[in-house]
Amino acid sequence: MNRTELITAFLHTRNRPEFVLRCLKFYDTWYRGTLVILDASESDRFDELKRGVSRLQLRFPLTILHHSQETALKDRFSEALRLTSSPYVVLMADDDFHFQSGMQAALDHLEAHPDCGVVYGHVIDFQLGGYVPAGELRRYANGKLNPPDRWLQGESPLDRLAELSKGPWWTTGWYAVQRTAIFRSIIETANEGGFSNGMLERAMTLLQPIHAKVAKLDTICLARQANPQENRRPGTFRENAAAIAVLEQAAANVLVRLTGVGRDRAQAAVASALSAETRQLRRNEHMDLLRKTASRLGLSRPYAAFLDMVRRHRRPSVQDYVAQDRRLPLPPQLSSETPEVRLLDASCRASLPSPKELLPTPP
């Protein structure tokens, strides 16, 4: 049996059918689990995707769900989970590549370690000639630590939460292979709390190590294409304070339920784990105020140049990264001969359906 049959993949997308078709062609070479496309595209772009898919003969089960653009991720995932019976799930983006070797290694680790619930690995960042689905591989490098690595294999949830308090963190296991039961519980918590998409990302990072150990393997699991169109404005503490308070209470409830620790201790542990994130949100608030002040004074360009200089010359803080932790694998040495790089290059050069092929089929 192809072990990927143990996985259901949730591929979320919006208005990028050509990228989704690239994914489907790539995964068809080795993936045999169920793949669910969660599409929040406009109607015409969704129709393009359906026409493109109709011309493919895939060797894995495929389900396509169409949601409105206003549908929150937690609701899209909830619908997909109702169709899921596999023991493991993995989230996918339409412009990324998950590698077979990394997914198999993650499955092997999860099967061998029942106390581990989430597994991820090294990431490659790559660029083509532009933000396009096919072309020559122009640049590749070890991915920016997203998140800064954390040792989340401590024996207790309290130990693992203590690691999160050491510095900035983001979506540790968003694109990891994880146990379906854990992901289902996280989505249920998100539904109860009414989490936004951004708060769901924080909930994943906070709740995964409460449920189980989170492991990073010494293997390349994912390649992420740089998208210059994704330039989200950083959130501020004022904007997120109420949602952070809801998340803190929800995570404390899960911690009490799973471990039996007292509520005061649970709330203190969760607040400490969230402290690095809340500090970052407060810094964002200060920077946002400075940006607005500079704009009112007509100093936007000098202010931007000043920030760029600060970023280039600032010394890394000990809280910025914990990647030097010797319990964690070092980033791989990449070259054009690295198997994943060669596969990535070949996949990006591969031809995609032409615009003519995406036209409606004549009656």
C-alpha cells in the first residue's frame, strides 16, 4: 500500500486555478491519499479550475468544495473534515510543493511515536522568473524560519508551552502532517471561539503542542514559492487584544481538560506562551503609529529608508531564533544536485494546460 493513502490533504486556494493544476499534476506522480480542494475563487476562476481538472486523469481521489470568499478558513476546514476518515491530514497551499520523501518520513515518525501528533521538516523558498506557475528556477534557499524553530518534544504540554515563550513564533505546524483527531479538535475550538483566519494560525501554533509533541525532522518536506503579492499589514495588539483573550481562555480550557492541571496554572502557562506574540503585536502597534506620523508629516520615504537601514544593521536578538538548539537539525546544504531542488526545477519547467485547453468544451 502507498502509505500516503493514510492522509487526506486540504489544498486551499483562491483565484489561482493554474497553480492548482500545477499541484495536481505534481502530486499525481506519487500521492495516493484523498485530496480536497477548498476553493474560495470567484465563479469564473472556479469554472476554469473545473474545466482544467476535467481534462486530467488523476490517480488519487479528488473532491472540490467551492466556498464564498467571505467563508472563514475554520468553516472551510470544518466542511472538509466532515468528509475525512483518514488518520492523518496535511494542509497545502496552491503555490507550494510537498515532497514525497518528507511526507513518507513524517508518516513513519507518527506511526512509530504515538505521543507525537505533528511532524514538519526543512523548507525551501524558491522564485521563478515571476509569480507564475511554470518557468525556470531562478533562486532557491533554505526557507526563512517560519517559525523560528522550537523544541516542542518535551514530555509534558507545560514543557512545550514554555518553549513558545522564548521568542517570536508563527505557524509551526500549519503545513505539517498531523493527526486528524488533533486537527479536528483545534477546528472545533476555533469554531467555538469564532477565530478569524489570523487567529486560527495562532491557535494552531498554541494548541498543537498542548495536544501532543511536535517534531521537526532532518528532511526537506516543503518548497514555498515567493509571492510578492502577499504583503499583509502586520496586526497590532489593539486590533487583536479581544481575540487574543478568547484564544488564551480556549487554550487554557484545552490544557485543563487534557492534563488536569489547575486553571490558574493553565492560564499562566498559556499567557506565558503567548507573551512573545503579544510583545510582537505591541511592537507592531508602535511601528504603525510611527508610520502614520511620518505619513502626516510627509516623511514616508525617509522613514522607509530608515527602517530598511535598521533592519540591515540590527544584530539578531537571542529571542529572534532558537535554531541553534542542538536538539534540532541544522538547515541542509542546498545545491542544484539536491534531489528536492532537481525535482522542483523539473516540476516548474513542466508544461501546464494552455489557455486554449481551459476554454469551455464545445457542445
